[in-house]
Amino acid sequence: MLAHADPGTDAAAGGVVATLGRPDGPALTVRTVTKADVDGLDALFQGLSDDDRHHRFFSLRPPARKFLEQMTQAEAEGGYRLVAVASGAEDALVAEAGYAILPDGDGEFALTVAAGWRGRRLGRYLLDAIVAAAAARGVPNLQADIMLGNAQMLALIRDRGYLTLHRDEFSDMRIAIDAAQPARRRQRDAAAVPR
């Protein structure tokens, strides 16, 4: 069961926006990123398959440490970033999502969920949370470049509704999500939370 503050707000102590307790697995905490998360982000991206890394970064190589450090400073640069941390003998960062501000005032978003945590609606929750944060902060749209072969991300944004800004017929497309527009989901999915 997921207990959470309103998506996009940091109402709880330490930037915690959600906690998830599962009787059959580790607890999951969704919170805003901190500078201490650089190593966790590095481990998350190093643990991706080549295909997943290519879909996320358009490269087979994991990002450089400087890029990871910039990710942890999202708020200082007008953006917003969340991480999901699984509790255990050693806490593990299992997902991240956020956006950076573009020159036109929109945000550029991205998200990553570790393979073992997919299929639990965590990606959907994180996307909803960053869209809500963008709306609360006056960011009108979130944009992203998505590879046409990235079926998981395409399915995720299809439920939110999006506008195609540009499409390369062979490789990728640039999309925008209206931050003020609620997600368009089937009725049975409307109350779904990560399990």
C-alpha cells in the first residue's frame, strides 16, 4: 500500500513524497534527489542493460560523474528530480525521474526504473509526480526525445496523452506533455498505485 503526499509536493520531512510498504519485499521511499545520491544514480545506470541505457541516454555508455552531479542539483537550476530507494541491508536507488528547465520555459523530462522494479506502476507514479510538480511550479509542458523502439516509455506516455513535436521516421520522436492536463487513463487504472 502506498501512502503519499500530493504528487509534486515535498510536504513530508526530507523531501519524502511517498512511502511504500510491502509485506513480501523491501519498503520503497520516493523522495527528492540529494547530492548524496550520485553513487546510487551511478549504480542504477551501470546496472541497466545496453538496450535500456541506449533508450535512456541514446548511448551505450553510462553518463559521466559530472552529469550525475548535475542531476542531484536539479532544484538549484529550476528543475525537479525524484529518486525511489528500496530499503534493505543496503539501501538501493531503484528509480529516478525528473526534469530540467529548457530555454523556452518547458521542462525536459526523463525517467529510469531498474529492471527488477518494472511492472509495478512505479514509472507511472513517478511520471505523474513530476508532471504534478511541473504544474505546481508553473512549467507549462514537459518534453522528451523518445526512441521509437522504447515500447515501455511509449506505453507510459500514451496513458498521459501527449503531442508529437517532431518525428524521425526511423529512430525517435520529440513529444510534449501538457503539465496542466490530467492523465487520460482507463477507469480501472485511475486509482492504481505502485505495488
